[in-house]
Amino acid sequence: MTPEQISNQFSIDGTVATIKPFGNGLINTTYKVRTSENDSPNYLLQIVNHHIFKNVPELTRNIERVTSHIREKLEAQGAHDIDRRVLTPVKTNNGEGFYKDDGGNYWRMFLFIEGAHSYDQLTNIKQAEAGGRAFGQFQKLVSDLPGEPLYPVIPGFHDTEMRIKNFNERVNENPVGRLEEVQQDVNFLLERSDEYKKIIQMGREGKIPQRIVHQDTKFNNVLLDENDEVLCVIDLDTVMPGYVCYDIGDAIRNGANTGKEDDPNLDNVGINMELFEGFIKGFLQETNGILTREEKETLAFGAKLLTYEQAVRFMDDFLDGDKYYKTDSVKHNLIRARAQIKLLKSMEENFDRMEEIVSRYV
Ligand code: ADP
Ligand code: GN1
Ligand code: MG
């Protein structure tokens, strides 16, 4: 079926005019659906990657619960422009949250949020503060979600112990014969494995609480308005119970890098301390009152942890023959992994300053 036929399975206003690929996500496939009438909204159509998100009905239910809870809270606060402040899922003509086509693909739709910008890279400190605030606000909005815990869509998503165990297995198996050329990088990562099990261990010992967190806090998952003020956060597939340092940590990993996530020139890559400070400031502006002392002590470490984990994940996928992430070239995952290793080294060198900055905002 064509994307146009799929769109007509959903309960949309107006008639479909054009459908074009949209955005730079690494996991799902996204299209913008324009309608021909001026007074009809546009839509965002996605194929959910069901190899990664194995239970799409439960995933859909999580997103419905989270978005309707946020909407209710915004309404109760008398917020304006609510359709731009939270994602609005669109149902199928049969009232379902997704449409499964003959080929086994799962499609879903949201209202397209107009006038919104999402950037792959930040250009200034104001954006870093906005990014920090966006994920801080999100944590506050979902902190009182009623009902049973959210479904663990990807069990152990940021479970560093599990990631390291899987990585060790991959290294031992060396399934596509790529280990030799990356042995040094692999050693670098494995030497650090004990250090980065700390958060999981603290959680197990009850030193830090589990909360509902976003877990995929790339800057292009934040929508900003024309003045770079926060509209909302999107890409809610991984919203699950986890630890607070995952969100601010991944936001810094992705956003406070002087280079790109997949920068082939490692000289470009490093931690930008001004942007780091912006993220911390914005995040703590929103969350200072709800986080425990122990949680606040994990924030700077979270940036290192998520960078370490991302290096492990990209390298793991490289060793596995590129099965998880979309790639543009044979070495793309290796380039990504090396850029993350370089970023981690830079964070290790600057860690005392990072901790000192956090202590100024708590
Ligand atoms: P992926 O999981 O592949 O990253 P996303 O849900 O993040 O997919 O969507 C990809 C991109 O599409 C986002 O980075 C953002 O630019 C844009 N986008 C997603 N949802 C919306 C929306 N409802 N309105 C406007 N733009 C959106
Ligand atoms: C994926 O979907 P996207 O592009 O926002 C990945 C994240 C990684 C990120 C690295 C479900 O995010 O965990 O940090 O790529 N999402 C999933 O760019 O694995
Ligand atoms: Mg995304």
C-alpha cells in the first residue's frame, strides 16, 4: 500500500495533497502529510520500527497514556496552544492507535506541529537551556502519571550491565569478522565497564528512585518555536521507568558536543562546557525541587555514562554487521563509536569542572 492509501486509513480532516519523507531519526520512518485545504491540519505519518519496538500495541498504549495525561495537566493549568505543547495521536477509522498493513508494517499518525523547529545540532546557549528545560518539564509533567507502570518497551534499554554483557558476547562471537580492526577501541570500552555499572547498582541498592523518564533525549526530539522557546518533546517511544541521569546525560551527550555524533574528524569532537552548563541550568530550573540529593549527584556522571553506553551500542552494532541503526556507509557505526569515545575522553578530562558546574545550580 502507498503512504497515501495508508493515510486514508486514519481519521484525518481534509484530503491528502502531498506526502514526503521527513526528519533525521535513526529508528522509525517518518513522512509529512500535507492536506490541500487551508483549514485542515497537516499530519506526521510514521512506520514504527517493529524489529526494535516488538510490542507496538503496548507501545501505542504507553504513548496514549502519557500524551493524554500531559494534555489534561496543561488544560488544568489553563495553558494556551495545547496542540503544539504535546503530541496528539490520530486514530484509524476503526478507532485503533495504529494501522498494520499487509506487509506487517505498523503505521501511526500524529498531528503535525506547525511552526516548530527541531535541530540536529545546537548553535547557542539559549538552545541548550531550552533543551534542559524541555526534558525537565517533561519529567515534571509525567511524574504523577496514574495507573500501573508503563510497559517496558525495550527492557533494559539503559541497563549498562546488560549492555556490557551483550557487548562482551558480541566481542567473543565476532559474528562478521570485524573485531581485529577495532580491538583497541573495544579494549578502551571494556576497561571502563565496572565504573559505568554504578547507576544500575545504586538503583538496585535503593539509593536513587526509578522515575518515568524519556530515555531518548536527542536535541532533535525537542520542538522549539520561532523564538527558540520550548514547545514540547517528541519521540515518546522509549518513555519508561528509569533514572533521572539518563535524560540529562543523553541530552548533554548529544547536544553539548563541539562536533557531530558521527563526526569523521575527531578533532572536532569534545565537550562544549558552555552548552553543558546551559543544559544543566535549564534542567535544574525545572527539577531542582523534585530531585533527591543523590539524584543530583548523578547528573554530571550521567553525561559520561550515556556517552559510554552510546559508544558501546554503536560499536556493538558495527561488530554485529549494522543490524540496529540506519547507516549511510559500511563504516558509519564505527565512525559513530569512535566519535563517542573521543567525546567520552573529553568528558573524563573535564569531569571535575562538570561536577563543579552542577554544584552551582543545585
Ligand atoms: P525517530 O524515532 O526516527 O527519531 P521522531 O519521532 O523523532 O522519529 O521524528 C523524526 C523527526 O520528525 C523529529 O526529529 C522532528 O523533526 C519531526 N517530528 C516528529 N514529530 C513531529 C510532529 N508531531 N510535528 C512536527 N514535527 C515532528
Ligand atoms: C536512536 O530514534 P532516534 O534517532 O531519536 C536511538 C537512541 C540513540 C540515538 C543515537 C530507540 O534515537 O537510543 O541514542 O539513536 N533510539 C532507540 O543517535 O534505540
Ligand atoms: Mg527522534
